[in-house]
Amino acid sequence: MKILILFLAMLILHLLTPFWWWVFVLPLAYGFLAAKKGWRAFAAGMCSAGLLWFAMSVIALLTRSETILAKVNVMVKLPGESYLIILAATIIAMLCGGFAALTGFLLRAATRSVERRA
């Protein structure tokens, strides 16, 4: 459920604003505010961000943006079709979202640790 909520929030913000970095901000906020365990924060951020970028890449491919994907594919010198770019973008987004959520969780743990010492 958390993955779906994160995904929908990132999708709405991605569609309403011209910014791509919601993939970092929302998982970081989730990790800081709501995550119970570090690996669950990582998994939620990873799945939601990966799903968002995968969906947006497939939509771009299906709406006649395949020429852009083909040019990017040539630019980064990947063999084959545009599917490798979609796979690479998805993996990068998964790692970014996962580590952002884990960072938020660890920041909360660090701030609570400092509060307990004081």
C-alpha cells in the first residue's frame, strides 16, 4: 500500500510540475516520517520510483517518442533497441528511490539517537 501511495504521489507531482527529482524527495520524506525498518524503506522507495520511471519510459515509447529514445540509445552506445534505455532508466530510478528512502530512515534514526543523548 505504501508503494502505491508513493507511486501515485510521485506520478501526480511528475505530471503537474516540470521537475524530475520527486524520485528523491518523496522517498526521503517517507523514510524520515513513516518507515518502520530500513530495508522496508529501501524496498518501498525502490519499487515506487522504479515503477514510475518504467511507466513514464514506456509511455514515452508508445507515444511516438521512440526517436528520442533511439537517439539516446545511440548517444550512450547501447546495442539494440530502446528497451535497454528503459531498463537502464528503471534500474537507476530504483537505486535512487531506494537509497533516498533509506537515507530518510537513517536520518530519523540519527536524530532520535542525538535527542536521547541530550
